[in-house]
Amino acid sequence: MVAFDEMRPAESGLRQPYSAYDNWLSEQDPVRLTEKTADAERVFRRTGITFNVYGQAEAAERLIPFDIVPRIISGSEWRRLTQGIEQRVQALNAFLDDIYHRQEILRAGRIPRELIADNEAFLPEMIGVRPPAGVYTHIIGVDIVRTAEDEFFVLEDNARTPSGVSYMLENRETMMQLFPELFQRVKVLPVENYPQLLRQSLSAVKPQSVNGAPTVAVLTPGIYNSAYFEHAFLADQMGVELVEGQDLRVVDGHVAMRTTEGYKQIDVLYRRVDDAFLDPLTFNPDSALGVPGIMDVYRAGNITLANAPGTGIADDKAIYSYMPEIVEFYTGRRAILGNIPTWRCSEPDSLKYVLEHLSELVVKEVHGSGGYGMLVGPAASKKEREAFAAKLKTKPANYIAQPTLSLSTCPILTKKGLAPRHVDLRPFVLVSDRVRIVPGGLTRVALKEGSLVVNSSQGGGTKDTWVLDD
Amino acid sequence: MLLGRTANGLYWMSRYIERAENMARLVDTGQRLALTRGAEAVEEWNSVLSSAGAEQAFAASGAEATQHRVVDFLLRDPANPSSVMSSLDTARNNARMVRTALTRETWESINEAWMSLKGLLARPVDDRDLPRVLDAIKRETALIRGAFYGTMLRNEIFDFAQLGIYVERADNTARIVDVKYYVLLPSVSWVGSSLDNYQWEAILRSVSAHRSYRWEYEAEYVPQNIADFLLLNRRMPRSLCFCYRNLTQHLGYLAENYEESPQCLELAKNTLTGLAESSIRDVFDIGLHEFLADFIRDNNQLGEEIAAHYRFY
């Protein structure tokens, strides 16, 4: 199975979107390019763009490796993608509104009732709650993979608190510092206005009771969180406060932050704290990261939480397999972006098939993320597969399986020159009064030859993603 | 508008950067004194430990106060919260916490100092490398200061960071003088032996003031003058008086900004008046040690009042 290479597919030579870049590349001295890679790493280290890897104390802060070869998407490819993405995020929000209100989709029998009722990601506390402007998931990272010239699939909808947008921005910044002349030759659509768009988008869904410009803040679990850099970065770029749970309390029915001059009201909170830790009075009582009583303020309509609590029910991997039905149910049209065929191991026939074809499939935990607890069949040893099969049999409902896709590749710069590696793409989507998508996203790349796992926690790297102005 | 936690982070970030630098200077002084003291070196290292406020923590480690152990304890030991490396860890964590309040240059200077010193202090420092390492610490902290002064807006963020610097520095200078107060007392000042000269020079060196002393006073070391220089001189950047002039100034800016007149400003003003209106003779009349003990206590209290008034917690 030969993967589709986005720069030079086996059958047709150089693809059009890469032609201007390729011209430039052919004029470059390979030694200088290698030096630029080292320069990039120095920039990242000095800036402190690091992420924390859980369970690796000695390497508490690591860099995500950055590859200097951009991943390039043509303007027309991008337009097609964004249509599919817009349709999808509208369906996700409609689904959330429905699932926490009339549950029409269950009544219509399009999704099994127990999939919702027995799902930990479904928050009963959200039943009957309608967030300001009816938006549930304001910031979405849609993971997209490509397998051929015209074949794009959604791998995952990250509708809770997707991360990685700071890398999209810093990768571009770094590329522009390293290769200013390149950006004069190739017209690339800008991504740098993302923080402004985010602020506009968040402000547009302020609580109804707020007159004038709302006070926006970013809520972080703190400096030990793996994505802390991003939280600080976004707050800084938006020009809003970066707060922790310990800074907040409920004052006169509003959420307020402790300042040097007393408590100040907050209207919109972009929270990067998980649902379970948001409010110790409603959810996990041991949480020190949240704000006691914030859910009462929320239900009273006095604060906007982005994303809303309970959005996890929309990006759950078991729900994922129903996304084509969900899109059709709420938009009345077939999904523009396809899903990857998915076996739900909770169904006996599927489980049987999965166990028999373990060496061909990718098996994922329904509630897992970050590439943890997942089996890549073709890459696993017999022993690993057997151990996994045992886990699968004990708790089948915990897993889904998908075919091992031949993800497209893009070249990366290695010691021996350019070499293809598998990639995926996470564009960032903002939903409020309208849908805003910056032209670009985070391209994750598996740095090991042949590897299909692109997660940064599992040795993946990133690339700058270009959408051409053509 | 500034979060209380951010003000707290800025305050402690600066305190710990200041502390790292002071620690390097104390080690430098200790090493010089030890060179001249031979058999009594252990005693010198003990007094360095008490100047560093680390006597008890060191005793808890059960080690003997040899140069090697004390230097390691003050520069690298993670069990010592005030070691240079611990201080930089804390300073950087605070800087990370208040990242949005800092300019890129300031954050990067702190991050780079941390990275470079983490490398230099990864292993125990060989005696021969000590001067180079101490220079590196002083240089890195100077770079942070440069980035900070050169790029930060003069607003409340700047003020809270300055408060941290001067509360820490005043505490440090007061301790250094207190530990060595007996060599500054008039009763022993007649000696003028070479030993005392070393001691005096060491005190001045520990606050980087052995050259500037001569610009302000006559060339000879006179104990009263040294005490005057470190406590009451208005121009000496590490004197108690200088620290309190700055503390009063920045607390004054904050008060103006917030249109109020807080207790902590009054406290700082009172201390400054005491320092500005006293002569060194008055200080010796009260008793140098008593004077310093009172000062250290008041200085700590000022820190606590600042934290309470500006809602650090």
C-alpha cells in the first residue's frame, strides 16, 4: 500500500500547490537548511514553547519537534474543506442543543438511547440549559486525514478544549523569521489574526445581560498543565487576563476575579479546565482548579463558558461513528466530509470481526485521547495484540476499531535529505454569531519512518501549514 | 487592572532573582575569606550560611560546613529553597505564571538564564570553576535586570516587581551586616590589623561595594563609615536607605494609581524617615545588632502588609 504523497505522488510527479516552493527549494544549500532547523529549535526553547509530558518527570518540559518543510494546501482544496467543516460544526452544535433538550434524534431512533444515557460524557446537569446565543462548542479542532487527491476524512472532532493553535501561530512566526524571502515568492494566507478572531468570536456570545464590551478571561489549570504555554499565549495575544480557579469566586451572582483593587466581574470565560474540575459543588468535589458555584452562575445566564460543559458527548468516539447520521439529521444534507468506517466493539458482530482482524486495524479507547491506550494493529507485535485482545474482551464497549488508513505523506527534512512521513491536519474552527476558520491549522507529522502515530506525546512533530492565496 | 495572584507572582519572581544574585555574591565573599583564614575557614562558612539565612537548613542536612559542602548547598541543593538553582526555578515558575504581564524580552532573559545555569549547575562545581560560575550567575541576573528595565512599561506591573527586589535586597544587606556586626563595633575598631581589613573588605565585597566605598569615603576602611555606607547612604544601591527610598517611591505610585493611602505605604515611610534622619552614631547608641533585628522584623512585616493589602492570596 503506497501512501499518497502530497508533494510528489508516485503516479504524477510534483503537485501544483508545491511548485513555487519546489523552485525555491532547488536553489537552497542543504547545509544551510539543516542549520535553519537548529535555529528553529533555539527559537522554540528560548521562547519557552514547551509542553509537559505526563509521567516523564525528568523531561518535564519538552519541545515538539518542528520540521521546516511546509505542508501546502491549495486555495480550492481549502474551500472544499471549509464547507465540510462548517457543515460539521453546525451539526455538532445542533446535536448538543437537541441532546440536552428534546432529544429528537433519539426519538427518531437514529442513535441508540443507551449510547447517551450510559455515557460519562453526557452531563445531566446540562439538561434544559441553553447557553448564551445557543452556542455549545465555540472552539473546535477537527482532525482531518487525507488518503488520496480527493479523499479527506474526519478522524476526530475535538469539541471540548482542543489545543495546538499556539503551535499553528508560532510555527508560522518561526517560518517567517527563518525564511522571509520565501514568503515573498509564495503567497500564503495569513493566520496571525486568530487571537483577534477568537476574541471577537467569544465577545459575540456574551451573556444577554451584559451591555457594552464584555470582560473576557482565559481559565487555566496552571503552570503545570501540559498546554499552559498555549493558555498564556492566547490570553496574551487576545489582551485578556489569564486566570486560575484560585483567582475566581462567585460575587453577587457573577463570577469575579481577585485583582489588586478588589473583585472584578468576568462575562466570558474561555476555560481550558475539563468539565469534571470546573465546579467542585457540581462535579468533582476535590477539584481545586475550578470555581465553586460557577455552574449556578452559568445556569442563571450570567456567564458564557467556552466551550459549554457537556460538549464531550459530541466528540465521544462512540458517537463519532454516528456522525454521518447526525450531520444528515440536522442539516438535511449528506455529510460533505466523510467519516472513517468504524466498528463499535459494543456490538457482538463487530467485536468478533475486530478480534479476527486485529492485525489490520487501529483500536482506540472510546474516551481516550492523545494517542494513549491505543493499538495500531499492523505495527504491534503478536504479544501486544494478544494482550490487547484480552482487554478488548473484558470491556468491549470501551473500544472502537477503524481500518488502518494509508495517511497521506509530506516530505520532512532528514539528515539524508527530504523523506516522506505521514501527516494529519487540525484546522481550528470558531463558532459564535458565525463560523470563523483561519486558513491553516496544525499539521502533525509522524517523524519515524512508516509510523502512523502523529501525537506529540508519542514522538510526533509539527509543520507550518500553508493555505495558498490562489 | 492586575490580578492579585499576578502581583504576587511578580513580587516573588523579582525576590528570587535578587536572591540568586545575592547568593552568588555571598559565596564569592566566603571563598575569599576562607582563603585567608586557613584553619578557621569553617567558621567563615558558618557565617556565610547565617548571612544567607540558611544556617538551620544546612544543619538539618547533617553535613560539616566545609567549603565544598556549603558552596554546593548554596548554589545547587534542591533541598535548600534559597540555593541559586532553587531560586531560579522558583523565579522562572513565577515568571511562567505571570507570563502575560512580562515583555517577551524579559521572559526570554529569565528562561535563558534558567537554561544556561541549569547546565552550569548540573554537577557539583569544581573549586577551579567557581569564579567562572559565580560570574555567570551575576551576568545572567544582570541580563534579566537589563531586559526588564529596558522593555517594561512603568505601570503597576513594574511597581510590584520593584517592591520584590527592594524588600529582598534590604533583608539581604541587613543580614550581612548583622552577621558581621561585631567587626564593625567601635570597641574593636582600633585594631586596624590586616585581619580586620580583610573582614571589612569582605563585607563590602559581598554587596559589590568595595570600590564605591572609596568614592564616597576616605580611602581607609573605618568601621563606622562602612556601617554608614551600608545602612544610611542614599546613593549606595544596596543600602537600607536606598532600598527604602525605592520602596516608598513605588508604593507611592501604586497608592496614586489606586487613589488610596494604604497602611503599607505608611510603614515604609516611617522606616525611611528613621533611616534618613538617623546618624550612624544614633544607630550605634541603640546598638547595631538591636537596630538590625528591628529592621529585619519591620521589613518582613512590610512584605506581609503589601501581600495582604494588594490581595496576593
